[in-house]
Amino acid sequence: MTDTQTAYRSALFHTLDNPAHQPAGEAHQYFADGLLVVENGTITHCGDAESLLKELPPHIKVVELPNSLITPGFIDTHIHYPQTEMIASYGEQLLDWLENYTFPTEKQFSDPEHAQRVASLFLDELLKNGTTTALVFGTVHPESVDAFFNEAQKRQLRMIVGKVMMDRNAPDYLTDSAQSSYDESKQLIEKWHNKDRLAYAVTPRFAPTSTPEQLDVAAKLLKLAPDLYLHTHLAENKNECEWVAELFPESRSYLDVYDQHQLLTERSVFAHGIYLNDEDCCRLHQTGSSVAFCPTSNLFLGSGLFNVKKLESHKVNIGMGTDVGGGTSFSMLQTLQEAYKVTQLQQQRIDPIQSFYLATLGGARSLRLSDKIGTLLPKSEADFVVLDLESTPLIKARMANANSISEQLFILMMLGDDRSIKATYSGGRCVHQR
Ligand code: GUN
Ligand code: ZN
């Protein structure tokens, strides 16, 4: 034990495994009076406060956090930083929304100053909402990725981003070519991948905006390093799926387009995946690929209902995504609220423990980072959130009637938002305080 240790005394909750595949209560840990000990950015102890305080030296700094709950930092497995300032754009479904709002907005990111300003605003929003790691879309402009990595590096965050690859079916001002997308992505990989806590995701926007040649280039880029990510969209909207079937008549399904181009890997994250058949689910499972469930976006854009139980039954990795600006909130709590409603509409009812799993360890597993983030286990990076159990009069009153951690979590996800985030820590440093 050394002077540099700090102990946070609060209720603690984290999941250790997927509750969907474990007997009730065996996949999580809860300490009503817990202690989280952090040293040099790493968690060293997580457990019951009274027992741990007996072991720890008497001079250790203890930060008392009454009426709080510490959980791992939230992990957003699908979000677009360039769409921050177009969130809540009225009245379209996916393909028209892209044409009328998204593409004109993304055009502005050829300007590095604009990109830097929006990246900074975006990261502030994430941290304010307790999200400590995200898998992020840039735009087609390499400048957008440089700006994002610069801002994330300044804040010493664990973040993943990539340059959009798009060589057809988009305005000229936003398209690259198979060759230029290779050259520019490769340069960014060499400059940023695995620098500090940053990593790169090869990012073809979605099948309709890439030629088969460009999808082959994406697979070639993945070979540049063993731990690169593949990040794209999949089977989000019915018209989109019909368009993909026309563009790729040789493919068995939308997912099969990516499969035929060798893009299903253990580090592939597909956003949405609403329209998938059993064979698709089997391929996702066999290849260790992951799907990002983005309920606020799926409801806002009228895309459809994600089937959690079906993907769970095929043991496909699932993480939560806000998908801002198709999504309507940066808050993972609000995202879990909408996820619950999406499952209710399908007679499924995702439970609160499972919900928090998806927002933390489920996301970490999708990103193959569960040895580093997603739990409060010793040796993990100290990326955690201090949730306020009394952030509004209504929440305080409702919490007074809560009888279990499960009920407390449910109240947070139904009634909570950024006001519930008392503080956010990344690598042991406080990066947001309300
Ligand atoms: N599919 C292709 N591009 C996008 C995008 O920017 N947002 C969403 N939600 N879906 C997409
Ligand atoms: Zn998206």
C-alpha cells in the first residue's frame, strides 16, 4: 500500500459475466457499503468497505460518497461524433435522413478547426453522461480522425475511431476511392493505432456506399495489424436491405456481403442488425463478431425493433450504442430505458442487471477489452462512474421505496439522465464532475 492510493467509499455494482447465460444473481457483484481502491490509474481493490479498510494502511485517502453507486464507465459501441450538432433532425427515415441532413453536416469536417471544436464538444457530452469509451465514426476526411484522436489524447481517454470509407452512392464532396481510402486509412493507422489508449477502426460506412473493390480494401487494411477494428452498419432499415439486395445480387443476405469480403472478425462491430436471419446469427457467433443495439436511433428513425433474445440465443456479443445523431441521447441510462421499451414491444423484457451488463461488460467484450475496462475488478483501468441516487426529487422519492440493487438500477435507467452522473473517472482521473 502506498500514498498514491485513493479509496472511494460508496455502493458498488458491476457484472462479471453475461447474466443471460448464468443462474440468477451469479453474474454480478454488489456491495452496499463498498470500497474501490485506485492506484496509478488502475483499480487495486474492489469489495466490502469494512473488511478492506482493515487491510489498508490507516493513512489511506478515503473519499466518502454517500447516496451514490459506482459502476464501471459506460461503453458506447456505436456513435458518430460528426453528427453531434445535427441530433434531433425532424422527419425522415434512414436513407432520406442521410441525404438531407447527414451528408451536408459531414461535409464541414474537411475543416480541421471545425472538426476539433465538435470533437471537443462531443467528448464533453460523453463524459458528462458517464461514457468513458466509445467506438466512433469520423467522416470521410482524415482531418476528422486526426481532430478526434487529438482531443481524446489530450483527455487521456480510451477511444476508438476511424475514417469513413465511401466510394459510391454519396455526394462527390464526401466520396473517396478504393485506393485513396486505403492510403489515408493506412496513414491514420500508422499515426494513431495503439498510441496511448487510442485504437483505429476500419470504417466502411455501409454496404451501399462501398464498391466491392473498396470492401476488399477494408479487408486488406485489417491485415495491417492484428488488433484493428472493423466498424460499419448492418441491416438497419427495410429499404436499405432491399437496396443492398439489388446492389449485391450474389450475396445470400446483407450480412453475407460483409462475410464474402472477409469482414467478419472478432473485432468487427456491426451497428443495428435488426433484419437478420438464423444463418446470419450463426455467422456472427462463429466469427466472434458483435452487434451494437441502438434503441433510441432505431425508434427515432423508425427502423424497427432489435431482437435481443434472438441474438442472445445465438450467443452473439451485444453492446449498447447511442448512434448519435440518429440516436436522440448521449445518455446510456436513457438508451437503456429505450432498450427496455423495445424489448417490451416484443414480450421479452430485458432485466436491469442484463441492461447494465450490456452497457458495460457487454460493450467491453464486444471490443475485446474486458481485461481492461467494463468491470471494477482489480487490474482494470480505473474508468468508472459515480451515479447519484438522489439527483432529482422524484428519483430520491422513488429510491426510498427501492428494495434491491436491481430495483435501484431500474429506477436509474427509467428516470436518470446526465443529472444522475455525479462524476466520471478515466484512468483514475476525474474527467467530469457535476
Ligand atoms: N447507415 C449508413 N450511415 C449511417 C449513419 O450515419 N447513421 C445511421 N444510423 N445509419 C447509417
Ligand atoms: Zn450509425
